[in-house]
Amino acid sequence: MYIEKLQLTHYRNYPSQTLSFENKVNVFLGENAQGKTNVMEAIYVLAMAKSHRTSRDKELIYWDKEYAKIEGEVEKRSGPVRLSLVISQKGKKARINSLEQRKLTNYIGTMNVVMFAPEDLNLVKGSPQVRRRFIDMEIGQVNPVYLYDLGQYQKILAQRNTLLRNMQPRASKENLVMLEILTAQLIEVAARLTEKRLNYMKSLNIWANPIHEGITRGNEQLEIQYKPTVNVCEGQDLTKMIEEYEQKFVKIKDREIERGTTLFGPHRDDLVFYVNGKDVQTYGSQGQQRTTALSLKLAEIELIHSEIGEYPILLLDDVLSELDDFRQSHLLNTIAGKVQTFVTTTSVDGIHHETLEKAATYRVNQGNAERIR
């Protein structure tokens, strides 16, 4: 798949902009704070209905305007698709081929993207929250049911945490009954999320290991392990998972009431990366951590292709300068000719690769992008 046309209205520092793209590498050049990343972000938001940079939607709206609008024309194997997303203080309105989607879960996944930005180098060494977000965003693109379950889990979790806080310093009988109800609801959804995450990580690992081995010239083996906060494992029966959750909640109930919060579940799970059997976060060099992050992103591309039958759009936001020459070349060789790619950079000087030399190039200056080659 590839995006052929992008229209921005009142988006960030773009009052109005229409851009046409080719199904190859598209490079956006410009100084910092001119709007290069805003174009990249707009494509991501059009696909995912949320930004990778902020959770505050109003930041996406041009100064003093009431709404922002992103429109895109996407070519897929099944034919052309027109996407539209309007962001305002009242919320979001998403349309596919002019038909409004009542639920964003029905919209997300129509266009698939993989984002690789400098902050993604923190996938390995950053907080567990960064890695959980990575999991949720990637599974959600290819599995709308997962997004629905995640929304349900977050809603029940918020209710349960509010109840636990209200149970201090003393819990009433009514509160204890309500806690049992919310716990049962939470367990059912938690088990489904955990099952999907374990299966996804198994598939991602299958793709990531040979990619990592290729980047390291056969010197390193990468293993990804999903670390749940309850004693469950990949391939386990869902009923058994639910039983494990029930036992854990019974065991930890008094401590949760004392602490006023839910102490385990998918919202506290994590990923661990091992290179040649050693934890990369703790023992890996910066180069190993970056190679692991790059392997993950390239594996995402292949995994999405295996799931939906076509390649996603790749967004490389100011990340080439963060990689050494060999990793740059490996990345560009991998995407050449098969993945529509968007690159932002202040300069391509020093990056000598046929893929970039043949790229469509745009100059960005003060919220205006113009094709120069």
C-alpha cells in the first residue's frame, strides 16, 4: 500500500497544504522547527487516529482555529481508499470513503504505518510504558478486536483503581462486592490481551532474529521475551490463564486495598530483549541497543506484510542521522523497491545510497512543503 495524496487543513503549523507522493522514498529536507516532522506525524495520525508525539489533541490544531483536518488518498491491493480525520475540541470524526466510522476501532488499520523516530531507540533502554505502547499500537493495526479489548481493559482498570482508592482507610461491604465484580471483568479482558500479546511477540521474534543476525553479520542472536506479571505463557489455554489471574488477585487483594491501586496485569507487563543470551537493556552497548531497535522496526514491516498481505508505509523521522553508515545502508537496502518510505532530515550530505539519490525530495520552510526534485 502507499499514500498518493495528503491534504492538511489547520494542522500544526500548516494552514493549508496538498502534497502528492510517489510509491518510493520521499525525503523532506529543512531546518529544525519548520514542519518536517509535522508532515510525518500527520500521516501517522491519519493511520492511527492519535499522535506518536503528544496525547493532547488540541496541540495538533493550527493556532486559533477550531479544528484540524487530515485527508489522504491511499492505494491498496483492493483498490483506492479515501481517508479523512477531523480533530476538534469535541473529539474526532473519521471517515472511510466519505462514510463516517462510529468507532475508531473500525477505522484504525485501514492504512498501516511503521514509525521509526529517535525516541524509538528508547524501546530497549526506556521505560516499560514505552514498550507496552509499542506493543499496543502495532497489534492494534492488524487486530481491531485487540484495540476494543484494550479500551475495555483501560476503562475497567480506571474504575477499579478509583474504587481501591475509595476503600481507604476502611472498605465497606458494598465496596468489597463491587471489587469482586470489577475484578472478574478485568480478569476476562486481561487474559485475552495477554494471549494476543504473547502470540504477537512470538511472531515478531521469528522475524526479528534473522534480521538482527543479518545486521550484525551473524555475530548476534536476538530473542524477544514478553514478561507478564502473572504466571502465564505462550500457547497456554485461555481458561488456564484466567485461573492464574484469579489466583493472583486473591493472593494480592489485601495489598491492593492497602496501596489503593491495581498492582499487576497487562498495564504492568514488559518486554525483555536478549542478545546472545544477555539482557540488552542491562548489559548491551549503545550500538547493540540501537541494532535491537532497528531489528524490531524492520521485523514489524515484515510481520504486518505477513498478516495483511501488503507492506505498510514506513516513516523515518530524523532517524538516519542516529544510525552509523552500516546500519543506514542495511535499512535502506531492506526497504528499497518494496516499501513506500518517508524520510525527514536536515541534510542528506554524507548519506550516499542509491535509494536516497532516486528519492522524491521536498523542501520544508515555515509550514510549507514544496517538491524540488
